[in-house]
Amino acid sequence: MGIFSFIKNAGAKVFGIGKTTEEENAEKSASLRNAVNDLGLVVTDLGIIVEDDAVTVSGEAADLATKEKVVLVVGNTDGVASVDDNMTVAEVEEIDEAAMAQFHTVVSGDTLGKIAKEYYGNPMKYPEIFEANKPMLSHPDKIYPGQVLRIPPLVD
């Protein structure tokens, strides 16, 4: 999927503050792997390499949604400015561009309803966005500026 940019200081506090060293980068990598695993996202041979504020993820995701969610879990972490996605998807010959989700960066004043109206033309479709971002989101009202969300295509 490529390299994705995030707002470095807007995410979840997964790792501590300090001078970047190889040891600290290894600890950050382990913390991010734990965050992905704790959410139950299935990625075979998950690899996460942290170099300062850039993260590279690799492995084989169970499906396209899982792949996108892993990028968001890692990218929506305080201190991460970019994610280089080198993951593959199991049992997919070719990824259909129309099946891929769009990403939306939350701004002040956004709600899932407002975002649903923007992407789907109907604010009552906000549960689609909420479901697409589970388990990262625990409640539809718990979004914050700088957070990046998955906006999946609507399925009729």
C-alpha cells in the first residue's frame, strides 16, 4: 500500500519519551507488536521496525481490512509520523482498488456522523465507520483530532 503519514504527537501513548537509541527502537517495536496483537489483528510473521518516528510493518494479514487496521494502529500512536506498509494479504491474487478503504484524518469538530455525511452522503451511516475501526475505537464518540480512521466503501 505504500507509506502513510500521520500526525506524530496525536496518537495513543504506547511508548515512553526519551532519546532514540537502537534499544529504545527495539522496545517501541515490541510495544507496537503487542498493541496489534492485543487487538486480535491476525498477521502472520508480523514485523515492526521503528527508526525514530518512522515505522515499517511487514507480514501477511488475514485480509485487507486487517492490513489497513494494522497500519492505523501503528500510525495512530504518539511519536509515529509515517508508516511504510510492506504487508501482504493472504489468499488474494490481486487487491481490487474499489475494495480498499479511504483514510480520513479527524479534525476538530468532526463526528462519525459528519464524516459519514462527507463520504457516504448520509450521517446515519456512521455505524459503518465505527464498525470498520473496531477494535481501535471503543465508542463512536471517542475520536480525536489527528486520529486517522478507515472509511470503507459502502456495501449494498
